[in-house]
Amino acid sequence: MAAAPSSDGIGIANLPNQRHKIVAKHGAHFTIMVVGESGLGKTTLINTLFSTELSPAKNYTRRHHKQLDKLTEVEIIKAELEEKQFKVKLTVIDTPGFGDYVNNRDSWSPIVDFIDDQHEAYMIQEQQPSRSEKSDLRVHACLYFIRPTGHTLKPLDIEIMKRLGTRVNLIPVVAKADTLTQNDLFTFKQRIRDVIAAQNIRIYQPPIEADDEVTAEHARVLLEAIPFSIIGSTEDVQTPDGRVVKGREYLWGVAEVENENHCDFRKLRSLLIRTFMLDLISTTEEQHYENYRQQQMETRKFGERKVKKFNNPKFLEEEEQLRKRFTEQVKSEEARFRQWEQHLITERDRLNKDLEMAHGAIKSLEAELDNLQVGYGRGTGRR
């Protein structure tokens, strides 16, 4: 006779607890990329999000000295954060130089190439016999910083957001929201949403769980706030009522970082860390990486390396300059050759004319000589 099951069941319901122990033991890794023009507070926001100085503030007084480089760089910052004995290995990808030039053609290429290269590197590691030590720098979230102009997205914004949206979880943010009034900010965000919809730009949307109304409502609130208006500051300031908060102090008062009436910083932090970090990681794994892997496997043999395209904007521009210089040199040499050719033709004509004159003189002398000989012959005959 079979024994009656215990009142606690067979233990399947305990699997989440087991999973929690595994995750707590191994921790997690999270990679975030920040893209935007210089001076929009990317570094400050990252330091504010994670309540630590992951990266020192940039010195933008010398950024115009790098204009001749005309190259978007990729900087990697790694840190290990711990909260309540849970560790997260954080990687921040910064992109200094993007959008800082008069001609920003192809300035997005290093960013897009970096994202693709991380998918490629991970796919190659998966194909190796030993996969115990895999390096993973796949980008889980990309914050795109929009300059608070109050108008709409620029063509450069639209172009790179289209390219990023198909490769990574794209999260647009309006930088330095404290420089706009509430009405202007509301109108600006609505215009950005309209452009995103009209241009079919893919952005990250938090999942709405039908069986969890509280989480679903929170996801709807976050979705309505996109693009997030943010204020970044690591400085403590005192409000008129005596509170000490993170924010920026102005003559008219204090713009508080964590005050939802001032900006969407808390919503952004909830999206990135508190509520949907795991979904960002799984979406990267199950959608963006799988899409890349499927595209590559359909066009390449197993184990075949990807053909590297040397389309670095800096190299392309140098190549274009060399091509122009070569063309100018060829034109210059052709002009010199035509001058020499004309000189030779002129000299030939002169020599031919001199030769004709010499021939004429010789014939004239020959005629005179013949006349003299005839005259001499007649004189001898008379004698």
C-alpha cells in the first residue's frame, strides 16, 4: 500500500528557493552601455545609479583638442558591487567621442561593431570543447542620452537608435532634465515617443505579467515614462526644509535626483536594477544573442570565423584623403607632362623651321655655285 503524500507535497515548490541559493552563491554579472554626446552627464548618472564612483568625472575642457581624431572610442570599466552579501560584477561601456564632431558620418560604427563583436566572441566560445571559463561582455542594456533641446530627435539620434534597437535593449533617456520646464519636458518626451513610433525604432519594454497585477501596473508606469527624464548628481545638497538629498542646487531651489516630481531617476533605477535586471539579461540571451547567432549560422559553416570588415571611420577617412592626394598628384603630373609635351612640340616645330631654312640656304648656295661654275666655263672657252 502506497504511503500518503505529506502535507508539504513532494517538494517541487521548493525549486525557487534552490534557484535563489544558486544565484546568491554565484552572484550575477551585468553589462550596461552609455551612448551620447559629451557633457550630457553619462558618467555622473552611472555613479549616481550605483551609489559609487565607478568612473571619475571627465575633463571636457580639452575635448576639442581631440577633434582631429574624429573617432568614437569604446572604454570598458569593471567593478564588483555587493549589497546584503549578494555580489554583482558590473561592466560599464562608455563611448566618448560619439556625436562630438561637425561630420558624424559613421560615428556609430565602433559602437555597433562592439556589440556585434561581443555576440561573436561568445558564440565562438560556445563552440569550443571546453566552455568552463567563458568571458561574456554582451551588453544587457544601452542607455541612449538625448540632449534636452526641447525640439525633437536629431537625424543622428534616429540613425543610431535604429541600429542599436535591433541589437540591444535600448533605453532612451533625456539628459539634464532640470534644464527644461515641466511643460517643455512633457512636450519634448511626447515628440520623442512620436518619432520612435513613426521611425519604428525598437526600444526595451518591460514585460507586463497578466498574473501579477501589482508588477504589471508598475511596468505600465515605467513604460509610460519612457524616455526617462533624468538628473544625475553625486553631491549632497540641503533642501529649504532641511533635508539632505542628492541633487543640484539653483537660485530657485534644489532639483532632487530621487524626487519623482523632478525627474524619472527612480523609475530608471527600478527598470535597470530593482525590478527588471533579470529580464534585461534574459532578453539579451534569448532574443538579441539568438537573433545574431541564427543569422550567422545561416550564412557560415560551423566553426568558421567571421570575416572582419575594416570599416573604421577613421581608416575610411584616411583612405579617402590618400585617394584625393593621389588623384591630385596624378593630375599635377599629367599637367606637367602636357607642358613638356607642348614644349617638345614647340621645339620640334622650331627645329623643323630651322631645318627648312637651312635647306633653303643650302639650295641657294648650290644655285650660286652652279651659276659660278657656268660663268667660269664660258670664260675659259673664249680664251
